Amino acid sequence: MRDLVAFPVLLLSVLLQSAVMSQVKLLAGYADLTLVVVIAWALQDGVRTAWHWALVASAMTAFLSGVPWMAVFAGNLLAVFLAQALQRRIWQAPFLAMFVVTFFSAILSQIFAYLALSLLSAPLPFRESFGLVILPSVLLSLLAGIPVYLIVRDIARWVYPSEEVE
Amino acid sequence: MRDSFSRSLQTTILFLLVGGILALALGGYLSPASSRVSGSLVSLQSWFSTRYVALQEFFNAPRDITSLRQRNAELEAEVSRLQTQVISLQARAADADTLAALVDFSTSNPESSYRAASVIGRDPSPFLHYVIIDVGSNDGIQRGMPVVTAQGLIGRVDAVIADAARVQLITDPASAINIRLQTSTVEAILTGSVTGDLSLDLIPQGASIEEGDIVVTSGLGGGYPADLIIGQIVNIRQRDADLFQQASVQPVVDFARLSIVLVITNFRPVNIEPLIPIPAP
């Protein structure tokens, strides 16, 4: 039953992303809070619903955003895949895992969005997009990763109280 | 008899003594002695008073600190409440100013009918320049309707649900608008970019344009009504090797501070795609 916390948590993250994070810009990029929340959840030990969180987050984001839905789903699902693959290898350093997964997931999800928009909407200049949008967005996502990881860890401990959640 | 004489004598001497002292005092002859005595008494009184006040403060001070802290907390709470009230009132005043400007705009453009809306969010992706507004199909909003502020055009409705709509800003990289210069017949295409900059393209080489020229919608293509102000030219790039001139446009609207907008509800965009000839393979 406590697994249903995904809905309010992800809804809150999507609303914050749309209303607040999109105003906190670095050059032309801003952090992807929803993606960071999904990554932080997938990195918690004992969490069995990471894929569900990725799907719910993707559905919410795709509903709100003008980015083609395939790119949104691909970005979030890839983030969970990377998180679970990396978690088993560097589980003793959760913040390091958080940084590594956030870095690669943010870059790849932004590239997915770039490709999808370039193919289906209007062509975007790559150099400008990479330097002014993708890299600043990745940096801000990395900064958002620390507080988000701590909050999500507490949520994971609440959802799975009997298990040791790092 | 002798006793009564002695008592009368004592009384008389006492009266004379008191009278003498009074006379000396009134004459000012006792001033040095009285000042010395009164000085000693005052010093003694001060000593007692100072010690008493110190003792009183010692015993009452904790109660005073408690009451002062309580009072301080009450005042801080009051200050916080008033600050919240001030911020709320400032926001209302700003909204009132914006609404007044929008009313002025709608009054000066009576040919269109408008629906006011608040901007409640932006697109989660930094590649897209979209805003979310709090009116939707329940309010008569349809896809393609232009959206303006008191300053000028900001975009058009891209997607609609029951109680909200997504507006594609003119700064979006996928946005392309037919424009003309207000003071001439020069026409061009205005496009957005990932950074939010606006640029003009397809300006004929022979066209005479200058920095400061006002850019307005031309109405061609049927996507926007004509004569909506967009901005002014700030930079012109002209090279003989190019087919067309290019220019940068400074928008009149501050897209970072969008709060209340107007949707033009009586404009129906025309879909001219069926009229565009398909090139033969």
C-alpha cells in the first residue's frame, strides 16, 4: 500500500519541475527534477518498484511536456536501468552512484529529447543545444541530486521499514 | 507649686530653644550643618535604594526575561504575519497593474475578444519554450488561438485539456511567424531558438531595414492575426554572398516574467497545408 506514495511524490516533483525548476536557469538549461527523483529511488536498496516509478514519472512528464513521449519514456527507463546496473557495483558509495547515474542519465535523456525534437519538430543546432542546454541541465541536475537523494532515502525507509535501506 | 513653676520654665525654655533654632534656620545660619546632615542622609538613602533595586532585579529578572522572550516571539510572529501580508498585497498590486494594462489593451483593440489566463507553469524540457495557462476547453480555448499580453504577441495555444492549455511561445525553436515591418512593406519570417533569441530570416537583399524598426505580425499564413506587435530590430546581418538578410529582434514582452496573458478567442487559425503544393518525387 505504501508503494502508492509514488503518485504524490512524482506528481509533486513534476509540478515543482514545471513551476519552479524551469525558472532556475543556467544559460538555457535547467535541472530535470523528476528524472533525479526516479534515479534516487532506483538507487535505494530493497526498492522493488523503480520501473513503476519510471513509468509513472514518464507518463506524467509526457502529459505535461511537448517533448515526444518516446523520448521521455526512453530517458527515464534508461536511468532506472543504469541505476540498477551501477547500484550493485558501487553500493558502498551511494552518493557516488547518484552522481554517476545522474550524469549519464541526464545527458542521455537530453540527447533523446534533442533527437526526437530534431526529427519530429524543428531541427536544433547541436553545438548550441549541447553547450547552452544539455551541459547546464546536467550540472543543475547533479546539484539537485544531493538533497533529492536524502529525501528519497527517507521515503524509501518509510516505505520499506523492515529492510535495511542504505 | 514649685513643680508647676519648674514645668512652665522648661516649656518656656523649650519654646525659646525651638524658636531660636527656627530663627537661626530661617536666617540661614544652620545651612552648613543641615546640608552636611542631609547629605549624609541622602547618601544613606541612596545606598539602601541601590541595594534594594539590585535585589529586586535579582529576584525579578528571570520572570522579566521569560516575559520578554514571550513578547519577542509574539512580535516576531506579528512581523512575519505582516511581512506575508505585505508580500501578498504587493503581488495583488502587481496583478492589478497587469490586469489594468490588459484591460487597456483589450479596450484599444476592440475587434478581438479576449480571455484572461494565469501562467501556472512551463514545459519541463529546456529545449521547448512553452507555458501552461489555467484556462482550457471548458473556457472556450481552442488549439491555434493567439496569446498576447499588453505589450504584444507571446505565442499561440498548442494543446488544450479541459482546464488548462499549453502555449507555444514565439521564442520556441519550432515557432515560425510571418511578419512585416510596421513602417514599410518588408516581410520576413520570425523564428525562435533554443536560447530564446528571436531572429528574422528571408528578408530580401534589396529591402531597406534599420535597427529600431518595429516588427508586427503580417497575418499571412493564417496562423496569427495581423498587426500584433512582436518587437524591434536590434541587429542586422547583411552579406553580399547570402540570398537574404538576417536580423535579430528584441521582443517587447519579457518572457521570463509572464504572469497574466490574454487569449484571443475569436480568431480561428487557417490551415493552409492542403493548399501547399507537394513537390513531385
